[in-house]
Amino acid sequence: MPRAHRSPRVSTAIRDTLTLLSLPLVAALVLPAAFAGGGTRRWFGGRAESQRAEAQAAKDAAAAAFYELDTAQRDLRISIETIAAVDDSPAARRAAADFEALSHRIDEASHRYINAVDAHDLDRDDLEASAAARARTELTQAKDELGRVKQDLDRFADGLGPLLGKAETQLARLAPAVERARQSLLAASNALDAVRGSGLKADDLAARLAALAPELTKLNQGAGQHGVPQTLERAERVAREAEAIRAEAERLPERAAEIDRRLVSLRTRAQALTTRADQVEPVLSELRRRFTVACWEDLQRVPEQAAESVRQAELKLTEAQTARQAQRWPDATALLSTARALLNSTDEAVSAAGDRLRRLNAVQKDPQQEIERTRFAIRDAQRLAMAGRNTPDPRHARPLDDSVGRLERAIAILDGRHPDYWHFLTETEAVRQTVARVVAQIREERGATAH
């Protein structure tokens, strides 16, 4: 309750009220007897004294109601301030506005009580019965109003439960979160020191850690300056980043060792591919001698391309070694990945020549095996298309029928004087791929229907 414009009499009334409330029970029981037996007051009769006693009882009851309301308001103000410090949602702002409206009602009820206390001096020797009765009535009315406002305040406090619980949860998380951030920063710093002590540089990690210094300053300044939600989010973000820096620093020795292993492995592989690439030319010679141009024409540039790819890979490995020595770990890793991709493509190209010769030899010796393999795939798909049906779905039947015709045309290629075995192989492979797509479509549609 605002205390700004109280008169000396108001302050005296409140002080007297609180003094009465703070007296021990024994003293409260002794006081009436002391007054009854004392010589400081003149007594004017039983009725006036009865009214005085009733007025005094009403005053005490009003004082108790005033004290309860004032205490409840103070406690609730702490709750509202707690919510406001954490929550800026519309519900929190509405709660603060509702509390201010209630506080205005509390001020009005409190002023009515204080005015009633100030208006009647119940200790006067010449207090008349009618004055005591008026005092009792006004004080009782003030007490009742204080009680009604207290009930409204209690109902309002009950409704704050969810907001207050959320705010208290965040406040409970705040101190541990800030401490975790500080400990994570310390751990990251220690990890960097250990890495540097082993002779490795970690300039990028050190720069990332240094960038967190302003965030630590804000954490140390506290939530009072930067807000609870913002401080909580900052603490969690700093902890995550510091933990990432610590983990990367601890992995750095292993990362360096892994780069060294990859450098050795890829150099060995490049040397092996150089040897294998030299063996492609004899394979091409046999292909040219025994098969039509269409069977080997696309492989003509493999030796040349393989040599160039290996040269490029070795160049990247040299650059990766330089980056490794400079401890530019991301650059070294990227260059190793590029070298590996070049060697992979070279390996595939070199293997393609030998695989081509193997497959052509097999089909030249016995084309029937490839034919039966493809026919079996078509027949299996046709049985699946007819399962549970009198006639197949045209969407399935048409590509299967086309596949039958395509296989027959591929077989006819073999009847010429110089069969294009490679065309035959690519056609049968294409037929099997088409059939596989039809089978997958049928199974997918039937699975959807079953569900």
C-alpha cells in the first residue's frame, strides 16, 4: 500500500495498531484488568463502557484485517515482480495490470480503515455511548471492506499459479545454467592449453573461445541488467559453444593422427592405381582385336584419363601435406576428400575395362544364360501382375509386353556376323530394370490397398 501522504495521526494509528497486534497474549488479557483497576480514567456508567468495549473490539478486528491484507499484498507483489522479471507474455502483463487495479482497491479500503481509526479516540474519558457506537459501526464496516478485498486478492493469487510456477522454474534454472556456462568455458580453456602444450596449434578454436568473452561479461553482470529469459538463453548457448570447443580441442590430436594416416593410405592407393592404369592398355588391345568398335569405343580414353586423375590426386595430396604441416586442419581434410574422390573415379574407370572384357567373354561363350536370366525376370513379373486378377492392369501389362519385344530384338542382334555383344548386354540390363520398376509399383499399390 502506498505510504506517501499519511498524516502524523495516520502514522500514529498504524503504529498503535501494530503495537497492539504484537503484544503477547498474556499482556492482551491483562490490559483490560489494568484499565479496570487503574485511576487514570473516570467511569461514567455501564452502557458507555459496554459500547466502548464493543468499539475497541471492532477496532482490534479491523486492525487484524488490515494487517492480514497488507501482508498478503506485500507477498503477492513479490510474486508479481517475479513473474515480470521472467515473463513478458500478454498473460503476464495482464496479471500485472490486474494487480495494480487490486492495489488501488486495497489503498481505498486501507484509507477508509485509517480514517475510521483517526476519527474516534476510544481512550477519551468522556467518550459518549453514541460516539462509541458510531466508532464500532464505522470500524466494522472498514473491517468488512478489508475482508472483501482480501478475498478478491486471495482469488487473484490462486489464479497466478501457472504463471508463478513457470517463473519460479526459470529462476531455479538460472543459477545452475550460469554456473554450467562458466565451468564449460573453464574446461574449454584448459583443453586448449593442453593441446598447445602438446605442440599443436588451435588458432581457430582459440578465436571461437575469445569470441565468448563478451558473453561471459554479460553473464557476470547478471539477470537484473539483462533479463532472466535472455540470461538463461545466453548461459545455455555459451555452455553449448564452450562444450563444442572443448570436445574439438580434445579430439585434435586424434584428428591430426587421422590426417597423417589418410595421407599415407591415399598415397599408397595412388601408386597402386598408377600400376593398374598401366594394365588397361593390354585389355583394350584384346577388346579391339576380338569385339566390334561399339564394345570398346567408350573406353578408349581410360588410360589417359586415369593418368591425369592420379596426377591431380597426387597434387591434392601434396597440398594436403602442406596444410597439415601448417595445422590448417579444415583445409587438410577438404583436400584429402578431393584426392579420395579423384582416386575413386579412377578406380572405377580402370575397373570398367577389365569388367567389360570379363562380361563380353561370358556372353560370347554362352549368351543363353543372360537371355534366361532376363526371361525369368519378365515371367516372374507377369505372374505377379496376374495374381488375383482375370486380366492384368494395362499400366503393368504394357511395359511388360514391351520388355518381351525388346528382349527379342536384343537376341536378334546376336545373329549377325559380328554381334554387338555390348549392346546386347546393355539392352538386357535395361529390360531387367524396367521389369523391376513394374514389380515395385505393383507391390506398392497392393500394400497401400491392404492398409
